Amino acid sequence: MPPPLPALTAVPRRARRALAAVLAAVLLWLVVATQLFVNVDPLSVHRTDAVVMLGGAAAERLPVALRLQRELNAPVLALSHTDTPGNAAADELCNAAAFPSPDLICFRPGGMDTRSEADVIADLAAANGWRSVTVVTSSYHVTRAGRLIGQCTTADVQMVASHPVLSPAQWLRRFVIETGGLIDASLRPECTVQGSGM
């Protein structure tokens, strides 16, 4: 007769505790990440001096930005114009517009990242005397983008999420990326101006 297989109790107690601690930490991170990157809708949205849409995922973000501009009667819509495939809907609107326009601003960030957009939004707010802005981006991006933009402007920054349809694997990927980005934004602030934040 073959020898019996070792029972689960044969696994050292320390190893079981370590595994339980790791699993608890991962579960806690998933709960916190869900709150930071999924459940980010504000309780209320108020009128601001401008609605700004961050670049990328324009098919998802642009309808939200246009609706908010209309519903809040915001005088200006500012769009990040990147000439990238993910931003095609916003880029088409910018390319078709006649400038100067009193109600549409299309801006090109210096780099293709949120830090560059935060710099431009701060410059636009200062140049146009905006005391408040509504910024539209994907739900997973709201917390980090709000942190960066708030570091660069004294304007009141109201973040509003568009909601992507992602698979569980895509959400997990976004959780990892945005957790790293949020840590980076906290450790390496984009600007020295401490604004009102989100």
C-alpha cells in the first residue's frame, strides 16, 4: 500500500499564516481599489466655469462631457486633442471646429500623459480666470487625475467619471496601473501649487 499523502496540517503553521496574510492583503487591496477606481461618482455635480475632457477613451468620455456642458450650462468645453486612435471622437470635433470659439477649446498636452494635461488645465484656468472646472475621465482614472490636477491649480476641481465596460482581467490591470500611478502622484507631485484638489 502506498504511503498516505501528507495532510494539510502538515503544512507548517507559519506558511499557512503567511498565505492567509497575503490573501487578506490582496482582498483588502481589491476592496480599496474598487472604492478608488470604480465607485467614484460624486454625490452631486454643480456648475463650473468649464468642462474639461481628458484625452483617450473619447468614445466613452466625450458624451459625458457634452452632456455635462449642456446640463450644467458650462460656458466652455475644453478637449484634450491628441491625434491618437483612442481620442478620435474628440479629435474629430476639434478638427471640424472653427477657431477662435467662445465655447470650445482644444488643447494639445506637451506629453501624452495626465501630468501634461494637469499642467495645461492649470494654465487654461489661470489664463481664463476659471475658479472651478469639471474634469471628465474614465472612472478608474478619476482619483489619480484629480490628485494631479489639484496639485497644479487653485481652481475648484470637480471630477466626473465616465464608465468603461471592462472585463475582470481589464479591471485588474487598471487597478494595478492606477494604484502605481496614484502612489507616484503622491510621492512625486506634478506642481508646487497646492490647489483645492478633488
